[in-house]
Amino acid sequence: MKAQEIEVKYRVIDQDALLHALTDQGVSLSAPVLQEDQAYAPTWWDYGKPKTGVPFGRLRTVQGKHLFTVKTPQDNEMACLEAETIVADAERMHDALLQMGFRPTVRIVKERRTGRAGRWSLCLDQVEGVGPFLEIETVTTADESGLAVQARLDTWANNLGVKLERVTDTYDSLVRLAQHHSA
């Protein structure tokens, strides 16, 4: 059965307040782990075009291990059909992606701390060049409404009682925007 990853993302305004609120909710976060992601898009797609229905690749390296993920946005960029697998050789996977008609877009480097709140996964990310973000995500069946699930996740985040700014862009778009503004 196809799985759908559904998430909401927030720019963190006050990280200390957020950490206290998460602790109050019984959420304990892992130690930070460095993740290096290379994002890929089909050669025919470009930023500014809709992402819905378009497959995007990501090659992630964490502690010497490589994970390839393909995400296809459904209701919006934060509700995606997803498939992933461990790959033995990142360079060969990169070459395979180029042969399949993908091109590298941006590199995303972040320190990620993870935790759980019930059946939801939480990620507190320090994204290089963009700052701190909180992601709340869950995996559902492919036929569940992404918008309805996002509304439930957003309610939980708002009930934390800390200042968060919801963002609808993915990290690749945020990093690309930051790079263009600093150029």
C-alpha cells in the first residue's frame, strides 16, 4: 500500500521557549545529527512551477549512510507520496538520477534533533543559511486527506503556546531563496 508523508513546518522564533514547551508535552529530543541532502528535480521542472504531481528526489547522507527518497506532492508540497531506500553508493545513485532525467537543484545541510508526540514525529532542524525550524509529520494511507491531517498537526503546534511562523515551502525552496537573496 502506498504511504503518504504529511507534515507541517514552522520557522522557530524562540527556540528556548519551544524546547520548554516540548518538554512540558513529554517530548524528548535526540542529540543533533548532521544531515546533508542533495535535492533533485526533473530536468523539465523549474522553481516557480507547481510541484503537485511532480516527483522530486533527495539523496541524504547521515553518518556515512546514504538514503534515497522520492517524494511526489499530492494536496500540496507538505503532503507527499513517498518511497525511500538505503543506497550503497551515493555517486552511482547520483549518476542514475541524471540518467533518469533528474538534475541536482540545491544542497541542504542541517542539524536535526528528533522526537515523538504520540504517533507524530517531530524534527527540530537548524538549517544552514536559513535558521531553526520545527517539522511535525506523520505517515498515513495514500487516500487520507493531507489537508485534514495538516489541520490536526497545526492545531497541536498552536497549542504549544509558543511563537511559531508556519511556512509552506520545502527546505529546498527556502535554501534556494536564501542563496538568491545573499547573492
